[in-house]
Amino acid sequence: MLNAKGMIGGYGGADILKGVDLDVNDGEIVAIIGPNGAGKSTALKAVFGLVQLQKGHVYFKGEEITNGRADALVRQGMAYVPQERNVFPSLSVHENLEMGAFIRRDDFSDAIEMVYTLFPPLKDKRRQPAGELSGGQRQMVAFGRALMTEPSLLLLDEPTAGLSPVYMQEILERVIAVNETGVGILMVEQNARQALKIAHRGYVLATGETIFCDTGKALLANPEVAVSFLGGHGSNSRSAAQDAAA
């Protein structure tokens, strides 16, 4: 569904991405992990046309979308949830969801009910301003609003950043639930071990380049990945393998 090859680009003339490759097949959860400054969020923004590429190509459903306009990509079936400032704080939860359906001219009430089914806490707070919600609930609003266009590919930038362990687990469970409806997901995640546990495949980025690409289980079991990117040590590579088998 998504194919990005040799992405080179960044901000202000500085190349943050130095040759990043990414693929997402239909129905996959793909996680991008790596240290701070690796280019993870920049890669996601480049796919969505928010960072200009100097070199490389991005294809979505077989059509080239390199440096495409974000609004056009939404109409083609892609949605993006940024890490920060991802809700309209003065609008109610329900109004935020309605804003997510801005390109639709049909009856989207079923989509709103689907979001409330996926995120039950939002239904009880649907008249409450989104800015008054907890961090985890605001993330649910942002997630749900992106789903209002019924995308085939959802881009998530650090969906669990700053959340408590309870909300982090709940958001990751919702990622799985959304994926089970047929939506492909490309997610950047600092909680690397947890992300790889739910991902079909994963990419490890460092210094703007793709260092590893494999299944989530294989990356968890890789001693080098464990030591360098999962907070493990040489003696802990066995625990990574055990996590992958769990």
C-alpha cells in the first residue's frame, strides 16, 4: 500500500533523512523505532507531505505522492495524527470528530458511532471540551478524528508519548483494534519494545538511515537491536527473544 524509497530531506536545507526506506502492506501494523534525533517523525511527515524531500520517491496505492499536499492525501485515503496539539481544545469531543469528517458529504453518523465503540470513554465525554480531557483521552480524540475519513492508512506519531502506563497500554490495544478493521498503520513510537510486540514489521532508524528492517518478533529477538535500541544489555538479549516468543 505504501512504498517509500531513498527518502532524503529535512528542514532549512539540512538533511535529517539520509536514505530512508519504508513499506506498509495492506492490513499491516508497521512500527518505526530508534533513538531521539534518528529521523523517525521526520520520515512520517515526509510521507504525508509535511517535509519536502530532496531525493527519493513515495508511492501510495501504486500512485506517486512524493511531496504531495496533505489535504490531497487525506482524500486519497491517508490520515495523520501528530504527536502534539492534535485536538481542537475549545471544541467538544463530538465537534472534534465532526471536524475530522470535513471532506465528507455523506451521512457520517455511523463513523462517529464506530469511534465511540472503539473508544468508550469518549462517548460519556462527548459534550466536554477536548482541552479538559486527560492526555490519554485527548489522544483518543485525535485518533478517532483521524478515523472519521475512513482511511486505508493511518500515520501515528508517538501515540503513547507522555501517557501513563495504563493509557499507553489502552492506546496500543486500540491500535490493534483499528488495524483489525482493515486499516493499515505506520507508527513512530518511543516505547519501542511495546510497539514491536504489536507490529507485524518494524524499521529501526538511526542518524537518518534505515538500520534494520524485519518482523516485530525478529527485531525483539535480535541481540544487537536489544542492546542498542531496546534498553537491553548483552545478557538481556535472551529476554528480548522471550518477549518475541510470548
